Amino acid sequence: MDDDPNIKRRGRGFDPRGNGPASEGVKAGRFDTLDETADSGARAVKSVEGWVIVVTNVHEEATEEDVTDKFLDYGMVRSCHLNLDRRTGYVKGYALLEFAEQDEAQAAIQACQEGLTLLDQELKADFAFVKPPAGAVSIRGVASRRVNANRDRSRSPGR
């Protein structure tokens, strides 16, 4: 079906000659992927006050007390925050938990990976703050260079 010359394709990304990189696309497997083999604990960064983890797949009727009690087995939970949907009043589906020590936060994440459940829903967790990959470009760096660079346009007249 892909090689049928009677098929006309519309839109972007199709090379009508069928010999360019656009014609290979996904077939060639050239697309961005996430490195899921990297250990998030090695990339974790401490926030100002502690180690923050994001817990997802939280049941919409869960309370802060339910979530805190579930994670007290893994360490002292300094704070727990559940965002609520303004329209419905239910939990949006994620929670932010702050631990004092990295090993406590790592134990909580490991428990979620091993199948920790709350209200019959399996929880997922990871560190909220992580170091960017080695080759990542900082958006803040781009902005600061632009502010310090020569202006590309004329200045407005003074008042």
C-alpha cells in the first residue's frame, strides 16, 4: 500500500519522489527517545528544603492524610501537597511529597516501582528535581546571552 503510485499524500513530511529523509521517517527509527535506563537517583537534585518526589496516578478521592500515611513507612514526610481541580474539587491525580533525606525519598520511589497502591490504584513516583542530561542546552543561558548581546534593532527614542 505504501508503494502504490496511485496514492496521493497531502500535508507535510512526504517526499513525492520517495528518496529523501522525510520518506524514511519513523520507518528508519530516527526520532527522539527517553533514556529510561538512567537511574533517577543519580540525577536527583535537592530542593531548598528537602528531597521532593512527584507521585502520580493518585486516586481522585484521596486525601493528604491518606497519602502521607501511606508514605510514612519509608521516612518522615515533611510536607504533602495535593492539587485540586477547581471545577470538580477532586484531586488532579498527582501529589508532591517532601522528605528530609534522599534515601527516604529513594525508598518511597522504589516502593512505587514495586507496586505500592492507594485506594486500589498503583502509584508511580520519581524525583521532582533532576539534573539535565550532559548535552542539554539551558534556556536561561540563551536568554542571558541575548540580553547582554548587541541589540538587533534600533532603540526607542528617549522621553
